[in-house]
Amino acid sequence: MNKCKNCGVQLRDPVPICPLCKCIVEQGEGEALSRIYPYLYAERGIKKMQVVMNIYLFAAIAAEVILCVIDYMAGGPVGWLILIAAFLAYGFITLKVSIQMHTGYRLKMILQTLLGVAVLFVIDLETGFVGWSLNYVLPAAAILVDVIIIFLMLVNNRNWQSYIPLQILDIVYCVIPFVLYRFQVVTSLIVPLAAMVIAVLTFVGTVIVGGQRARSELYRRFHV
């Protein structure tokens, strides 16, 4: 089975170029890749983006320091500084995850979603913690992941069964709001219940429609 060295997707067919990122794929026999176009071109682009990431990091630190000095001199509240720092950190981590991590786009997608939820939680916390981040944003992220999974399965229809573990992980994620509800941190189960139903139906639908390929993937991954 071939594997794309750039985005990590595995391809059942022996295609020379990844259909997602258009880079040269890695041969299943472990042969060394020739550093030719378009892979070399993509690598140069990544190096340029790393320079951009370093510039962003310096600019973000400088901006936060300047804002802290202004806030101290003006005697203002520190809450808005925390919010700005959260957004700047989110931007930096987004760049770092997108450029430097070589774990594949699926893990990047999960990390990006969790980072987005964390930033919105900080906003909710700094604005008085009404609870909307946990009651609505936390389960809504699971619905968003389901939509993305379905889209990726349609795009990568040759290897759609590889997304089944991600569906199971999304179901586990949907349990978190119910646990928080038990400790009275989450106060509404409307959106969490909808997220759980969508996640379960997506998984069950995949298994039923996928037939033997879906069952073979479950056996290969979990021996069930």
C-alpha cells in the first residue's frame, strides 16, 4: 500500500501522485523517494512558511508585551489581554500544526477542532462564564467533525474505511458533555444529545452501507 509522505493518506491503488495534496507518494516497499517536482516544490514552500511562522511568533510576543505595558499604564482590566493572548496562541499553534507536524491531516483536524473549542472556552471564562462554550460549542465541535469526516470519505472514496476509527473517536468525544453534566458543569443536554445521535448514526450508516469493507476494517483495527 502506498503512502503520501506529505499528508499521510494511505492509498490502496499504486498511484504515483497523491489525489489530495498532489505530492509524490511513498512506495509500499519502502523505496527512497526522489526529491523531484512536485515534492521538492512543496518542501521549499514549507520552509518559507516556517520563516513566516517565526515572524508571526515574534510579532505576537511583541504585540502582547506592548499591550501589557499600555494596560498597566492605563490601569485597565487584564481580561482582554488574556483573550488576545489566546487568539495569538491559537494562530501560532495553527501554523505549527499545519506546517511542522507530519502526522497526517486527520490528526491535524482533531487538534485544530480541540484548539478552537479551547479558545472559545477561554472567551466564555473571561466574559463571566455563562456556560455556552461547554453547553453548545463543545458538542457542536463533534457535529462539525462528523460533517468533515463525511466530506473526506466522499473525496477519498478509495480509502473511505480508514475514517471509521475517527468516527468511533468522535462518539467517545460526545460522551464528555454527559460526564460534565453529571458534575453540573454542563447544564443543557440538547446539543450534546443531538451530537451523540449524529455521531452514532454516522458510524452505523457507514458500517451498514460499507458492508464487508467496513466490517473488515473494524476487524483489522479492533478485532471485532
